Amino acid sequence: MDLDGRLIGIFGGGGFVGRYIAQALLERGARLRIAERNIKNAMHIKPLGNLGQTQFVSADVTSKDSVVRAVHGCDAVINLVGVLKGDFARVHVEGARHVAEAAAAAGCRALLQLSAIGADSDSPSAYGRSKAEGEQAVLQAFPDAIIIRPSIIFGREDQFINRFAAMIAMLPVVPVIGGSTRFQPVFVGDVADAVTQALGHSELYAGQTFELGGPEILSMGDINRRIAAMTGRKRTFVDVPDFAASLMASVLGPLPGAPITADQYRMLQKDNVVAPGAKGLDTFAISPTPLAAVAPGWMEKYTAHGRFGAGAKAV
């Protein structure tokens, strides 16, 4: 599908990943309709395109009527909406079903669902199970939907690398939960490129699932040590024993601002890496970007003295 002039609806387009996908699509000449519960959260997308290239609509994936209104007239739809805590079934399953059914009813040519590595009906976490159920609901309503499953996504505005960097900047002794769990962090720009290519050639990728990971497989402990080196922080890292981490997640998890929820702890029981033989970034001829190639551009704020802080380096 030629994207030039096509109207692409993006649910959750104002978020971290949505920002990059929107920019990549705008550069290809697509017109966008950004659907958010609060459209004020998406206004930063408007300057990325030309005059009239971006529309905004208030929509909530859990409200079927609002979804139907949002997809009306769209050539393709992307669903990026997800939560890390809360009512997973309502957002990941019901919400995804609403988007897929509305896209099918509206005659959209393509639908792309952003899922996650770890989506598995047998996952130990409710998050992972709901992601798998959401994929099934989408494919039942829209069999040609394209499913994208990334590992942890990193970038300037992420809530993963930045969270650990802030903690490392504050604490001389850093506790690490799930230190041996492995991840394959993928750059948000690479994810955006893959999404754009998948939509641009939707006839080739219809009904297929892709798992996106970066060039390195790193344990949680490795990631923390890498961040410390990048920011020039000498820190002592202490692995939290499983029994203590489980107790912490159970007791503190329900509280606002908790370091980890019980479900997130269960997610850490399985590695988050691309499955052997899975179709990935190489399908789109995308060379995965390593963390060290881009992180120094925004990690400087976590160094002791900013950009010119002694000891800060890329690793």
C-alpha cells in the first residue's frame, strides 16, 4: 500500500512509541489521525508534519463507539495502546478487539497491532496472557492484521532505561530485581521503521507476526551496569533474592509508585528475547541499532556534571 496521502489512524499515537511511528509515517507522506483519550497529550505530534497532515480525535479503545468514530475513513489503523498495570483484559483484549472490529467494518486495508515479546497464553503473568489473547481477538476480527512484538523498547523518552538511570544517579548501592533475566532491547527508531515498512507493503506481510529485538542480549544486571558506565557512576549492585523480590512485589505492588508489581515480578521469570526462527528486523532489511550508538545523546543528564562530566562514556 502506497502511504503517500493515505489516512492512517493511530490509537495511542501520542505516547513514546507513537511519536516515532508518527514521524516515520509523516515523512512517507501519510496523513495521520491520532486517537487519544486526552488529545492534549498528542499535540506534540502536530509540528512533525505539514499543515493539515495530522488530525486529532478523542477516543478510548475500551469505548467501542469512540473507536468506530475514530477509524471512519481511515485506510489503515495502528493500535499501540497498552498498560503495564491495571485491567489488562479490558485494554489488551477488549480494546484490541474493538479496534480490529471497527477497522474491519470500516473497510480498512491494513491493521497493525503492537503486542510484545512474551505474549503467550501460558505466560506466568497476566500481562503476557492478555497480550496473547489480544492478538487472537485481533486476528479473529481482522485475519490480515500484522502483529509486531518488540522486546523492551529504548529511546530518549522511554520509561525503562531512563528509570534505571535515575535510580543509579541517586543510590550508591543499587538493588537489582531479576538480575539474570535476559532482554533484547530494541531502538524505538527501528521499531518505527519496521511498522512503516510493514504498512507500506501490507499485502506482503498480511497476517504475519514479527518479533523485534536489538543486536545485543543483555541481562537485567548487565543493563544496570551498562547504564552506570555510560553515566560515569561507580555503583555497587546487589541482586535481590527471589524470595525477597516476590515478597516486595506482593506487599508493595498494589501501592502507588511501587518499584515492582506482583505481575511484573512474574514477567521477570521468563527471558524477553526474540524466539529462534522468528521473523524480525532483518525481514525489513533493518540493521538493529545498539544502545551505545544513541543513548549518550540523552543519558548525559544523569552524569555527575552533565554533558562534560568526567568519566561519562559510551559503552
